Amino acid sequence: METFAEYIMSEKDFSKKIEIMFYLKRKTNIFFDNSVIFKAFIVRMFIETMDIQVDANKVITAMLLCGCKKINNSQDMEKIKAYAKDGADFLAKLGFSKDFCTICEQHNRYSNSLPRKKEADILELADQFGGMLLDRPERIAFPIEEALILLENRNLKNCNNIYLEQFKEFINIAKEVNVA
């Protein structure tokens, strides 16, 4: 019998992956909304535009699933810090490999999981940058330029994200072709 992990990983079409996620949310009540789709689209465009040498299917799928245990508008810092690890544990039960679960857990740096996977650095960039481009209850979305400055000089200050420079270049390319 095929696991959920095998099922979604075998699907290469982005739109069909989104549909699968929609049904998973209905069945399991995971966190999945338009922000997740937006961030996965950023991942896909970054990998394609910059010709990043990773398994694109794996990284896009990880972006769709890495926040599955996120709690909307939580004020509890312990829950915020634990959701990536909780999500990785949940994904393991769905049949995902330890490597895939580690990538998902590392999309933020709260678990201090080391060594970091290069794919996790891509998720980190898309998650943080994409989040800044969206309105939240407590603030309006940041303009692209401001989000990029905050990403580099606040969010990732003192962090070594191996794709940061390529991501900044990608955003500049996207702005030039009016994608961003």
C-alpha cells in the first residue's frame, strides 16, 4: 500500500500537489492556506530562475508541508518554537524520510537541528520573505525592497544562509520582469 509521502512525492504537477494538500487539510486539519501556496510558488520560481541544483519536487513539497503544525496567531512562544519539530514528527508518520523531515524541521532555526540541510535554507528564505510580503492581523505587508532589507539585516543577521545572495539576485530579476 502506498503511503501519503509516496503519493504526493510522485505527483510532479504543482497544481495537483496543491489539490492533494487541500484534501489533506480537510482530512487532518493541518495548517494550509494561501500563504503556503504563495511561499511554495516562491520556492519553485527561485529554484527554476536561479537553476539551483536541488531536487525541486522535494523542496516544493517540503515548503507545502513544513508548516503543517503551525498554529495561526499563537501567542505562546513555546508552541511557535515547537511547531516545525511537531510537523516533522507528523510527516514521519505519513511515511516521509528522515531527510525530508529534517529539511522541514529546519525551515526555521528554533529546533537548532544541525547540520543544516541546504534545502532548508531555501525554505527559510521563502518562508520569511514570503511572510513579510503578506498582510497580517498586526501589520500590513512590507514593500519588496523593505522585506529584502529586513530579511538580510534583521531576520538572517548572524545566520549563514547559503542561498541568501542568490535569493537577493532572484528578487531583483523578478522585479525587472514584473513577477514580484
